[in-house]
Amino acid sequence: MKIIVPMAGKGSRLRPHTLTVPKPLIPIAGKPIVQRLVEDIAKVVDEKIDEIAFIIGDFGTEIEEKLKNIAEKLGAKGSIYHQLDPLGTAHAIHCARESMTGPIIIAFADTLFKAEFQLDKHSDGVIWVKKVTNPEAFGVVKLDEYGVIRDIVEKPKDFVSDLAIIGIYYFKNADNLLAEINHLIDNNIKAGNEYQLTDALDNLRAKGAKFTLGKVDDWMDCGNKDATVETNSKVLGYEKESVSVFPASAKIENSLIIPPCFVGENVEIINSRIGPYVSLGNGTKIDRSNIENSLIQEDTLISCGNLSNSMIGNSAKYLGVASTLSLGDYSVLETK
């Protein structure tokens, strides 16, 4: 089994946090989004992962090595492909065509999920969905009376279904999917000036491929600051037992920590109240502050802060009082 992870997007909705770090590498409860994604997939498929192919932009060699290490931790080969032009989801997958053989899972690295199920390997493919209240914002699927997908509609203006595609797919034979993507590109078949994966899926379905439904218990978005902070809180809630043990290198003095919270290595918490639902990255220092429902990354200093629903990047400094904040990497904010 292979996992294909398209993640070349710029993460514009999550700026300034994606100006120095690609969105899939932003940590949620102490672990990068993309690492959580592939680990969760490995759990639900219950099958050895041979290769994880990451489709990225120009992220640099350091990021590429981090991604390869994520694959190696799962006992898989890590492969890197580049999508330098934003030509759509099908085009992104086409960039990894050398890895498109045998059974694969394609997972777009901007969401996390929670699910317990067995992969239906008898069907030609599985499309994971979640029931939503605003289906017009998503690609959706329509089912026949046997629960097989009979239509795929991209962002319908009129209601056709409330089962939204979450961006995770299984294909029994990647070669068939690649053939349809090649057809789109060779014939310049675009929608919205991009080559769309949903068009390739619909072509496969029209030729007789049977796609069944995969349902998730929770679908957690990481598209913008508020959604990412909410996802961090949800993951902390799901993992409250494992995150309740803090590392020996953490220095906690005269402070109250209300679980669930994640505390990284060499974190200092002095005269503060932290939690619930707070993640503190490695090397961060908190002094005389009150923080809840927030995501703080590495090597950041917060002094005299009163924060809720906030997200602060790496190596930032915040000195003052606020109620909600979105502060990018290496920023300094001081109130006087």
C-alpha cells in the first residue's frame, strides 16, 4: 500500500503562520498535521505502508528531509515530488505518477480525521465523506440504493447531497486513476482553469468503477487560524491521556495546568494558568500569563498575556495583555 499526499498549496488562509512553515508541518498537539494524517491512515487501513509520496512546492531541502523522516517512522520509503504550478488536484497527483502503481490512498494534507472502520478492498475505490450543513462549499457524492456512489458533484449550487468529500481516497488500482488523469491533461480538460480529481473520478465511475463510501466520525479542518485552534483542542481532547504526562525537561513553577494540554521539551511555565486545550511547543516560555484554548509553537516567549482562541508561531515574543491573537513566526508584540 502507498500513500500519496498532495501538499503543495501556499496555505494562504492560514497566513502569517505559513509564511515560514508549510501548513502541513504546523504542529497540532505537538505533532505536524501531515504526520498525524499519515499515522491515522496507517491505523485504519491496518496494512503495511511501503511508500509515502509527498507532493510539495519549493519548500527547501530541510522540509524534504523532515517529510522523509515522517515516512521512515512508519517503516515506509519517503518520496518527494514537486508541483510548482497550481494547476489543480489532478495535476498535483500526476506529479507523483512514478509512484502511482498498485493500491494507493490519496490524502490531501489540510484536514485530520477520526474514524474506526475496515477498508473495503473489494470495491474499486473508497471515497471518504462527512455529512455537512453547507454542502454547496464542497464536492459531494450521491448514492444509489445499494450505497454505491453514482454521482460526484463539485460545489453544487442546488442541493443534491449533504455528504461532503473530505479529501481522502482509496484506489485498488492506481494505474486506472492515472490513465484518467492523463486523459484530462493530454486533452486539456479543465474546470475552473484547473485539472480536477473529481472529473477523473467521475470518468472512472462512468466506465463502471464501483466506489463505496467511507465515513469518518470527525473531520477536523486546518484551513485558517480559528479552525486550526479548534482542531488542536479536539485532538488534545481525543489524546488527553497521552498528553497528560509532561517531559522531565519542562520547568513548571507556581502554576496551574488544566488538562488536556500538550507541553513540549524544555518548556518553562512560571506564575501562570494554562489550559484547558493549550499546546506549548518545545522551548517556549510562559510567564505571568493566563492562556486557554490556544496553540503556541516553538521557542516563543509570552509574558503577562491573557490569551484565548489564539495561535502564535515560532520564535515570537508577546509582552502585554490581549484576549485573542494570531501572531506569526519571529514577530514581536509589546504593549506598553
